[in-house]
Amino acid sequence: MNTKATIDRFEEDKAILILKTREVVIWPKNRLPENSAEGKVISISIEDDRISTENNSKKAKELLNEILNP
């Protein structure tokens, strides 16, 4: 999923981003692109990380087995 956001303002170490849908996202200022400024439009991409999800599930099952079958 890709979307655009406008940097509305900065508050201490956070950036307040406004999405096209008018939803507000609070983001760490130091995780924005260099030279980010109020009014600048940025692109946000969110992806499903299936490998990490599967690894987390596997670790959780292993831990549960250790607890239930000592």
C-alpha cells in the first residue's frame, strides 16, 4: 500500500503527518528523509512482511512447547 502524507508540523522530536484521508500520523522526526520541512509531501509505503510473521509464529510455538512440555 502506498499513500502520501504532508508534514504538518514538528513537535519536539516528532513529526505530525496528515494523510490524504485527513488522518493524523505521529512519526519520529529522525526517521523522515533528509531536508524534510513543514508542508513537504512524502510518500509512505507499507508492506506485509510474511517472512517475519512466520518466524515470529514459529518462535512463539517453540516457546509454548517448551513451557508445556518441559
